[in-house]
Amino acid sequence: MSRIKVAVLGATGMIGQRFIQLLEGHPFFEIEGLYASERSDGKKVSEVLKVKDHRFDQETLSSEIRQVDTEKISDSCRVAFSGLPAGIAMGIEQSLADRGVAVFSNASSHRMRDDVPLLIPEVNPDHLEVIRSQPTYERGGYIVTNANCSTTGIAPPLKALDDAFGLEMVCVSTYQAVSGAGYPGVPSLDILGNILPHIKGEEEKMEKEIQKMLGNLDGDRVRYADFDMLANCARVPVVDGHLESMTMTFRESPEIEEVSSALSEFRSEPQHLELPSAPFQPIIVREEADRPQPLLDAYAGEPERARGMAVTVGRLRKKDRYYKVFALSHNTLRGGAGGSVLNAELAVEKGHLR
């Protein structure tokens, strides 16, 4: 098939540049334009480069960034990948959907709308059908969101375990990388040698979003999951990779070997469809006592296009009726731009990008 023309919004930010990275040479999509605020109009990608762990093509580095223009984008692009800040994303994303553009957003602005799917393709691929209830769908426009970066890292393991044993309660504590705060992250004098035990709005997002994603599709709306969810969130002096500690109870009482098998054997629709950005094994179980670690496991996932898209879990333990585990995910790949790209790949395979 011919590649679908796409725009990247927020191209000067960390998530926007992860979008650019993941769309280079993509088999489904071709970048038609890069967009950001007025102050970046006319600048080249090389002048505003923030992603330091990827070697961009020279053509990409020479590409010019333009001020966001919804009319121009809708005239030239079928899809917009949005890395815009939440404060300005809402109006721009809705305007593009009104104009017939499919918007795949990393922003939080529309996540909790009843008619907008909060999507992780391994977790709730059927929720994509919610877009049919958006009034702009028949014109080809709609909005799909990915989850908060910390929620994304625990959603696949929780889905696997809920399906196998039935979740009753989840208590999560997060150790979140500074890149999750955007570029340049957190001021060095605040974070070096320190831990910040408050990330504004993060705990509330996690507690709500996981209930929506693990809920069941009921007609054209999602019926939220009913297990208890508690979150504590902290920022730590790590560049990339959110480490999260979970304590859980289940309706059943599996042995720890059964828990490990349920995680490592988990596969879902992206793997069955062989989506380009889907890791062969979405959840990797490590047996070592000191894994997962951000330095060693943030870029887990195969094939090459899926590097950073797998969730790594380890330190599986059981005490009485409680089960404990650590999970690690790359917050700007799996938890950011990569999640939206995978959502768009699913939309292509499901016939929503005509």
C-alpha cells in the first residue's frame, strides 16, 4: 500500500522528536510536515534537537518546522501525531478531527472522554471501536489517546494477570525518570541526589486511567474495571525508564510460577497482527534478583523497530495473599510516542484509516 501522509505536532519537544524518530522509514506512514509553536517556525530539526540516543537521517535533520496550521495540515495529511502540551492540545486536536484528520495523541486533554479510546493495543484493542461514536468519524476525523507514561508501564502486566487470576487490588509506587517531565526535565539542583515525592496530577491519572483501560466495552462506551487501585508517584534522578513496584491481590491464589508464566506467555492483537512497532514478546520476565533496571532494560523489545516497546518485569514474590513485582518501561517510547504510533498501526489494520 502507499504510505499514509502524517503530520507531527509538537516537533520541538521530546515526545514530538520521538515521533519523528519512530516514523523514519516507517512502512505505513510518511512524514509530510513537522509543526510546533510560532517561535519555532522556520527552524530545522537539527537546531532544536533534544533526543540524544538516536542518529537521525540527514534529511530529517534538515527538515523545517512550521507553525501549527490546522487548515494546511488537514489539506495535506490523513493523520496527525500529537506531542503537544495538554494546555494547547485540546482545541488543536479537536479542530483537526473536525476537519477529517485522525489524531493520535500523547496529550491528556481528551483521555477521559467517553467517546475517546484510551488505548494500549495489547491491553484493550477492542476499545478502538469507540471512535465510531465521535461525530466527526464519518468524515474520517477522530481522536485516539494513549495513556499516561506511568500507567502504560503497568497496564500490560495487569491485563495479563487480571485475565488469568482476576485482580482485586493493586497498589503501585513509581520511580519515574526525569524525561517524563518533558525537556529539559527537572532542574538539576532539585533532582540530583534527591527524590521528589510529588508529581502533580500523576497519582490521580494512574488511578483513573487504568480503570478505563482494563474496563469492558459495553456498546459504544467503556464500563470501568472494579478492582481497587492506589498509586504513589515519585521523580528520581534517572534519564529514561519508569520503574514501578506493584503489590496485588487476586480472586484466585496462583503459585508464583503460574504468575510468571501468565506474564511471559502473554500475547495480544498487535503480536497476532505483526504490527511494525509491536514487540514479539510484550512482557519480558527477568529471573535475576536485581532486575529490571533502567540502564539495562529500558530499551527492551524486538525487532529493532520495537526497541523500548516491551515491559520488563522482575522480582516476583508472594507473601500470604499478596503478590509483589517490579515493572519497567521506557517512558517516552512505550509510554509516549511509541504508544501512539502503535495505536495508529492498529487503526490501519482495522480499516479506520481509509
